[in-house]
Amino acid sequence: MKYLLANWKTTLAGGGALFTALGHLLAALAHGDTSTIASDGPLIAAAIGVIFAKDSNVTCGSKPQ
């Protein structure tokens, strides 16, 4: 939980990517198209990874910059 929201830039990018991928998946499923599950699954996983990522200019140390 320490890295969740580590930086607003990566959190915003990951949230936008997650929102887009979930929207695409739900819209496709609403139309009966199940072929997008294989491609949207990795996109959702990557978006979650970006949410928990930190930017290159953020350190993990205990000293504030």
C-alpha cells in the first residue's frame, strides 16, 4: 500500500488507462463480443501496474526531496 498513489502523474495515467480498458471491455461484452477479453485482460493488468508505479523523479528513501 506504500506505493499506491506514489505520484499523481502515474496514478492519473494508470487510472485513465484502466478506465479506458474497462470501458472497452464492458462495451464489447454488452454487444456480445467476447473476443476482446484476451486483449483487454493484459491492458487492465498493465494499467493496474502503472497505478502502483512511481515516477523516475520520486525516490523510495525516507528523506523527503
